Amino acid sequence: MKSKIIKLDINSIGILLMCVYVFMTYNAVNIFIPSIYNTLILYVFFIWGVLVALIKTAGKKLTLSSYTAWYAIFMIASLAIMLYSPEKRLISGQFYLMIVSLCLTLVFQLFIKNEHTFSRLGWAYAISSFVLILSLYLTDNLTANASNRLGGDIMGNPNIFASMIMVAVLYEIWLFVYGTKRRTTKLFLIFLLAVNMYALIISAGRKYFVVPFIFFYILLLFKVDKKGKKHIIRYTVYIGLLATVAYTLIMKIPVFYETIGHRMESFIEGFLGKGQYDSSASIRKEMRILALRKWFVRPFWGYGFDSFKYYAQVAVGHFYYSHCNFTELLYNGGIIYFGIYYWIFYKIFKDVFIYKKGQGKYKAFAAAILVSFLVFDYVQVSYSMVVIQIMIAMALKCLTFGYKNSTSPEIGVYNL
């Protein structure tokens, strides 16, 4: 009897581990699954990625993707400005998160190499986030009020929870617009979107609620019909109506108004000069102003890595960051540090609008990431947010699908 040799597909194992990692990131939060499993799968996934990378690059010249080379340079710049910063922690705090971001994006890029694997990643986020919300519902934890936002008790901070759900929503929107043509699948995605948007609303994060509408709108601007025509006016009306309905709902439904509605209302009235900002918006505005004023004093080099919180401690008595990626980078490292970080957004812009790389649906994804994350950065410090960095890496990666001139199509290697 002939023995059968079982061949393991290292890429398939990597994709499976990637999906399990995404699932654990959402669900290993000590409800049904202990959080230690999230750490365990993180290490297993990364080690497997390193082994696969070593196998594929054995005897070959080592090269890096544009994203990885950029983020590595940004981290080196962070180390340089750490020399004159009061913040010098390498294995905790913001720099540790940057290390995790670099490692994970490197491995994600290794295994996301075509349309099929990109779609799997999107579904991994969609299903994982739904299971999280379902587990919260089954354990009576899917509740919130004005003083206790959803996510604070689960992930330590409601903003961390909201950012995770927001990213899942963005993938679900892309899958709905470009990922499938089956009506039943689209209906299922609408259901998943409704569940996640409900969670976003009661997490009370205004920015996390707004960004999906911007992302959706940019995706639609790239969409063409069978004749190759775009329908910009039609889609603008659609998004306008959708935003109006959503705003009406959060203002009229009591549980929505109690969590996010009153916060959205006070922000809009404060922005229009018709009233006062709420305390949260006032603090954010004050932090941005403080950071900019001090940046003008040292515009080129700033005050050191992750140093604004030390200034805020003296200025206002709290260990705050500036609540804005733009001002945070300018204060910490000056205009040069700011320019290094936002080079990647210029890279995405250039690839989509000048070089016109990628298929239409992936140019739409990259452009939507570019615009919505620039808006997001005005109200959130994101340079070390792992989930955000993975999406930026994917925005560049998906533009390479089908690109035949790559020196290493397995890992998407391109010149800077």
C-alpha cells in the first residue's frame, strides 16, 4: 500500500492564523475567551510569518515593501527624537505599539497577496466583530449610558473598542459595494453593518460614527456602471439621505441620544457658534491649541517622542495626548517628523491619482482610506494604532494585485 505524502500549504496556514488572530483580537476579552489567547495567537502568527518569509527569501536579496520601509524609517525617527524626550520607554507605551504594528503589518502583507485573500481578511473582521457584539448581547453587556460608554469595561477604553468596530464596518462597507454581487450576501452584510453601527452608536464615539460615511462616499465616487459611467450626483444624494436618516435616528431614539446624540449635537452647535462644546470636545480643542502654540516655538525638531502628555500634565494637570495626530506629531517631532509620517499618505495619493495603479475597486479602497483617515487623524492620535496601521498597509498592498512588474510578487515589494 502506497503511503500518502501530505503537503502543507504554508500560505494557507498563514491565512488561517491571520483570521484566527483577527478573531482573537475581537473576542479574547475575558467574556467567553481569556485574553491570554490573544497574546498567544499573536506570537504564533508572527513566528509563522517570519518562518515563511525566511523560506521564501532564502538565497534571495532581502527587500521591503514601501509601507514597511516607511514605517521602519518613521520608527528610527521616533528613536532619534526620543533622545531629547522625557518619554524613553521602548517596550511599553506608544513605541511598543509601533513595534507591534511593524511586525504585524509585515506579516499581513506576506499573506495578503491577491483578491481572494483580501476578501477573506475583510470577512474575518466582519464575522469577528459580529461574534463580539453577539457575546456582549448574550452576557447582558451590550448596554451603555451617558456616563458609561460601551467598550470601557471590555477593552479598557471605549475608544479602543470603537476603533475596532469602526474598522470592521469599513471592511463590511467595502465588501458590500465591491466584494460581492449576490443579493443574499449583500443583505447579510447590511445586517452585520446594522449590528456594528448600533454598537458604534452606544460606544458614543463621534469620530468613529462619522468616518464610515466618508469612507462609503469615497467608495461610491469610484464606482462605475456597466457602461463605464460614474453617478456622482446620485451617490451624493444617497449619502446625504443616509446621513440625514442616521442623524435623525440618533437624535430621536432615547438610548442613541443619551449616548452619542447629545455629544454630536453639542459639537455641531459649538462648531457653528450656536452653543458651547461639551466637555470632551472642549478638552480636545484646548489640547490641539496648546500643541500648536508650543510647536511654533520649536517648529523643526519638536520636544521629543510622545512628549506632549508631559507638557499637558504641567499645563492642565492631566496626562493628556493632544487628541489630534497632526498636532501630536508636530509637537513631538516638528515639521520633519510630521512630513516623514504623512509621506505614506502622499504615496497612496500618488499611486491612486497620478500613477493610477490597481484595479478600480482597490483604488477606491485606497482612496477611501486616504480621505477618511486624514479626517480621522484630526480627532485621534493614530500613528501607533495597530488596527489603523494594518489598514494603511492593506491600502497600499491591494493596489499591487495583478501587478506583474513586482520584483517579488509574493510579498509585494516595490521601490519607495
